[in-house]
Amino acid sequence: MSNLFTLPVLLGILYSGIRLATPYLYAAIGETFAQRSGVLNLGVEGIMLMGAYTGFLVAQKSGNLWLGLLAAAATGLLMGLMMAVVSVTLQAEQGISGIGLQLFGLGLSTLLYKKTLGGVESITGFQPIKIPLLGDLPYVGDVLFRHNLLVYGAFLLVPVAAFILNKTTFGLKVRAVGQNPQAADTLGVNVTRIRYTTVMIGGTLAGIAGASLSIALINLFQENMTNGMGFIAVALVYFGSWRPLGVLGGALLFSFVNALQLWVQVLGIPLPSDIAVMMPYLLTIFALAVSVNRTSKPAALTKPFQRGES
């Protein structure tokens, strides 16, 4: 156990935790936009899987990682559009339609994987880039400033999303639609358009979240490789009280505990592996139980909108 508290191991845990937060940040920030407008998308997991698959396949076949990332984003955009049609236009029950989208993504990614790849293959993904000067700082440089571009992008996304939601006209409309769509409609806000836009933003970022796994962090694709990450991302939105900075805190908390359990197994510490794997998920349940009543959710979350209703 004493090996766990050496400086190299602690720095390794911090470095790994920051890397592991990347897909959660992309997916959860995207889901924050959707939920702030009143749409709950439980299909994030399926979108991530399809994003991971298309991103990997296009990057492998073309030899261009940026094309792979673009393909993953486009896939997420299309699946977000599917979710918007079902939940906003057709006004299906959002929880059920989201689970349907998740199962669709899981099944289709598995089928296409078997037909096009047939086995686990790897590629050379986005490589770590040292930020000049900052990357040379002792300890801090190694932990914070030697990551690949998608890691930097995920953390940059947090202040950008916070600015958009809190300081722009679009963000004001999103918040108004999620809180009182009838009042927003009387003020000339197109509720349907806002909800379509936010769900498609969420889908796009979920696709990028999947690609961050397959072409930046793990650099391979396999069946069900997200393994529940999409649902954790949805939970992080609740934990973060529908605020990008809160989502960042939750993502880091979860990923640091996840990194800790990985290092526990690597160091051979006598802790049953099943218990170690359970640690981050138990923490998530505990954190949600503690924070569930801390902040009110968007009043119109999961509620369909029809003009003229009071």
C-alpha cells in the first residue's frame, strides 16, 4: 500500500485522471446543453459507440485522424437529429426513446464492427503535445501540459460552454426554453428550433467523446468499449447541477477515482479487483445521492412542448 503514496505514482494518478476525464467532459457538456433546453437524452452511450466506431474506421482507412474526428462528429450530429425528431417533433417519452437510441447504437456498432473490422485492431492516434514553457514546469508540466489535442479541447470546452450558456443570447434562450417554454414562446423564441439545436450539439459532442476513446486515448475499437460511460456522463450533468464547471468537477472526481483503481491493480495492491473496479461507480452513486436536491433541475426537463398550453 505504501507504493501508492510515492510521488511518481501520485503524479501518474493525476496524469491518468486528467486523460480519463476527456470523454466524460465532451459527452456531459453536450448533454448539459440538451437538458438545459428541456430534453433528456439517455442515448448518449449509443452515440458515443457509433462515434468511436466511425472515427476509428475513417481514421484507419484514410490515415487521417482529423477526418476520423470529423466523421465521428457528423455521426453524432445525425444521431442527435434522430433523437430530436423522436423526442421533440414526435414527442415520444424521452427516457424510452433515449434507451432505444442507446440500443440502436450498441447493436449497429457491433454489427458494423464485425462486418468491417472483424477483430480488435489498433492505430496510431493523436499523440501528446508538450505546451512550450508550461510543459517544462516541474511536476505540474508533466501532469497538465503533456496531453493530446482532444484532452486540451475537452477542458477548453468547459469555459466556452459556460460563456455560451450564461453570457450569450443563445444561452439565454436555451435556459428560458428549459425553464418555461410557454413563456419563451410568447416572447418569440422558437422552442422547437432551440431544442433541436441543443440536442444536435449534444449528439455532436457525444460523437467526439467516442472518438476521443478510439483515436486518442485507447487507439482501438472493440465491442461496447464505452462500457457505461454515456450513462455516467448523464449522471455528471445532474451532479454538476446543469453547470459546465460543476460537470468538470464531477468528471475529475470520477476519473481520478477511476485512475486510482487502475493504479491499485497495476501495483498489485492486495485489494480484490472487483472492488477496485466498483470504486468509481460507488462514488458516483454516493455523489448523486448527496447532490440530488442541491439545485433545482430545469423545470421543463423531459416535458414536451405544445403551443397554446399553459
